[in-house]
Amino acid sequence: MNLKKVGVIGAGVMGVGVAQCFAQNGFEVVLVDISEEILENARERIINNIRFQMLFNKSNSTDTDEDVMKRIKLSVGCEHLRDVDFVVENVTEKWEIKKAVYKEIDHICKEHVVFAVNTSAISITKVASVTKRPTQVLGMHFMNPVPLKPVVETIRGYHTSDETIKIAKDLMGAIGKECIVVNDSPGFVSNRVLMLTVNEAVFLIADQVAEAEDVDRIFKTCFGHKMGPLETADMIGLDTILYSLEVLYESYNDPKFRPCPLLKKMVDAGLYGMKNGKGFYSYS
């Protein structure tokens, strides 16, 4: 299948990275969200990201930010996805919101279009169940920052066809990424492990065992991690961490996924991490 135009739903941190990555590799992109303000912020972030990459030689592309932005159409509302060939959805980790999005785009998009769910924990099979194309739904868990990460955790739902997996692999190959295919289970591989690690690190702070800097330094110096668990939490977004833990807790009915009360308190206080300037660290 010759895919030329990709729809990206959600212009947050992940959506911006996904849209930028496709556009830098020659694809036309339709990036949609719910307001012009969100989309204008997305435009500015993409331009800044590209300039940063060029400054530090972090990209193989020679395209300027103007070249890339010419391939990205910013639109309010999913009705602008009528002529795309593939959709990557990146909305918040709330089931009712995702459910509404898939019911809408299932009616809007052409029959051949594959839906890729960019989720941390929500079941791909559950998402597919609200569409009339369950064989064409799979999970594609991109890692942040998207343009710099070479691997995509790709999740096969109960009904996902081999053809859909092949389409996803070919598409990722076209943008220089490899798919690691795993089976559908809430949290998959990466976040089933990562969320436990982050949550336990938050408990360490709550229990006054160590400061955030020391927790992260132990992981970086002792285990060779590029980022510690609390730095990672700030990058992902503490709200996203909390939503993912709540999904895992509900899905497995296992107390090991119980979110730390401190994490809940920080999210209630609006401390989300990098996305708004304050989490376990300050970014102002």
C-alpha cells in the first residue's frame, strides 16, 4: 500500500513529535486538535524542534523548518482526516475521550485506513471494539522525543491482521524506525515495567528516603540510564503517569499499580513536569 498522507490526532508533546517525524521524511501530514490556540503552539514547537536539531546536527534531513511546515496542515476537528491513508491518535489517556474519537473517525476515514493507537496502557482490543475495522487497529507506542527514538513498541490487538502489522512496519521503516511487536496487554512491555518503577520512585520521595536528584543519580550512575525515573516522569508528564497507573490498576486489579498519593497530589496541584514548567524539577 502506497501511503502518502498521515493523519495525526492530538497536538500535544507526542502528537507534535509524530507529525514532525513524518513531515521530515517527506509525508504530507494533517495534524488536528480542538482549538487554533493549541495548533499554533504546536507549530511553534515543531519549528523550534527542527531548529534545535539543525543546530546540534540531530537530524539526517536537510529540510528547513519552512520546508517541513509546508507538509503539515494544521486543522481543528477530525473531519479534515477524510483523505488520509493512515491515522496516529495521541489524545489523553482517558478511555471515554479515546472512545469518542474512534467512533468519530471510523465514520470519517476511508475504509482502507489503519488506526494506530499511541497509548501508554489502554487495551488495543478495547479500542478496536468501538470501530467497524478491528483488523485495522493496532497500537504504536512512540517514545519521546519521537524524532530521536529509533524503535516503536507496536501492539497487536486480538483482531489485528498480519497485513495491518506489515503496513505499520513498512511505514515505520520509511521514517527510519523499527517496530518491536508485542501482544496486547494493558501497559504492554514498556509501561507495565516503567510505571511501576516511576511510581515506586515517587513513594521514595513521599517516604523521605531520598531527594529526587539522588534517586535519579543512582539510576544514571549505577545502571547507566540516560535519565532517572523522576526525570522520565517529568518528561512524560505526571498527569499521563497517573492516568496510566489508574488504567493498570483497574485492568489488573493488582495493588502493586496503586498510584502514590504524592503523585495524585502533584497532579491535583497542576505540577505536570516539563509540559508546564514544574514537576519534580523546575523548567522555568
